[in-house]
Amino acid sequence: MLRPVAATADALVERLASAPDTTGLFLDFDGVLAPIVARPDDAAPPPETRAELERLAGRYRLVCIVSGRPGDDVRARVGVDGIVYVGAHGLELDPEAETWRERIRSFRANADWPAAQIEDKGLAVTFHYRDREDEDAAVQELETIAADARAEGFATRFGRKILEVLPPLDTNKGTAVRTLLGEAGLTCALVAGDDATDLDSFRAVEDLGCRLRVAVVSPEAPSLLAELADIVVESPGEFLELLRKL
């Protein structure tokens, strides 16, 4: 069941639905369109979500999936034309990020972590620990990897059972959302996310007079995500029900 945390939530949904030519939809992939799975390679949107994305892409001025994965990877998993795919938390829109690709690759190759639990994202690398029995011990090990990464000049951040290592640039999902909104001349936006990196997207639209921020919450999600949201849902399935209203 949808849980509005702002009295105007239903009105905002209706307002966005009535202005598709001036509205952009900015959606995370993992945990929002696709359920979280044990192996990142297994992630995929359900067929009914894919069908809904096809409808929305034909109706709205801009539908964008902003993901931590490479954009091409998400495009292959979603398989819907007419959507803008931006990967690496917005780094793919930053020309300076490309200069860090080889250094990221070298760090990944030398990191002391099981290869099966390392996800190479091209402009970033993710170390997973979802399937580790002793998560506290895993986090301690990853803290060492994070310290090594920072010593080499990288930025680091923890998320949903992951550590990410990425270029130290002032680029994130929020900067990507602002760039795309500006390029398209849009005045309304829906932003949906499930993790700490989506907070940047939430903040990117907070000054818009017409905006809707949707948090897909879980025990792993930061509490601030729900606090900033206009609507809170508890699963990708519930989020799909919201999309059907647009």
C-alpha cells in the first residue's frame, strides 16, 4: 500500500500525469525497478514493469534511469527504447570521469576481495558482502579496502551491503538529474530511489514547484530517504502500482 508522507502526494501524482510534456521521470534501477537479488548479474525488471516503462516512454517528455550500474548494462536489462540511461551514478555525464577508468580497473585487480563479489562498473567498482555470513567482519575488511582507496585518491561510500570506490568528482545522481532537467527545459519531475545515493536526486528537485520524490524503503535504506520523500512504498511491486497512475 502506498504511504503518502505529504498531504499533497495524491495531488502531485495527478499534476504530473496531467503535464507529461513538461515532466521528467528519474528512476533508479536496483531496488526500484528491479528487486534486489543475491547476485547483481541476476537483476532484471519484471515483464509487467518493462511494459509500463514502454508506456511511460511514449507518454512523457523524458524517462531516465539513473543507476550505479553502467548505462549500457541497464539498457540491456530493461530493453526499452526511448529511455535515457545514465550509469555510474551520473559519472557517465562527466567527461573528467573517463580519465579515472584505468586507475579504477587497476585498483579492482589488486583489491583483496573475492572476485565473485566484485562488480566492475567501468567508472566505479563495487565490493559486495550480501552473502557473507559474518557481515560485521566483512565490513571491517571493507573499511581497510576503503582506506586504501582513499589513500590512492578515490572517493568511497557504503550502500546496501556494498562498498563503492569511485573517482573523487563532484558528480552524482543529483547533478545528472539537474543537467537533464535543464537540457530538456522541464519544470516537473518524479524521482524514485532506494539508497543513500538517491538522496542527491531527491535534493536536486527540492526547489521545483512540481516534484514528487518516491522512496522505496527497506531495512537497509537510510532513514533520511523516507524523511525527504513525498511518497513511501515498500517494494518495487508497490512502486509499479504508482507508475500505473501516471
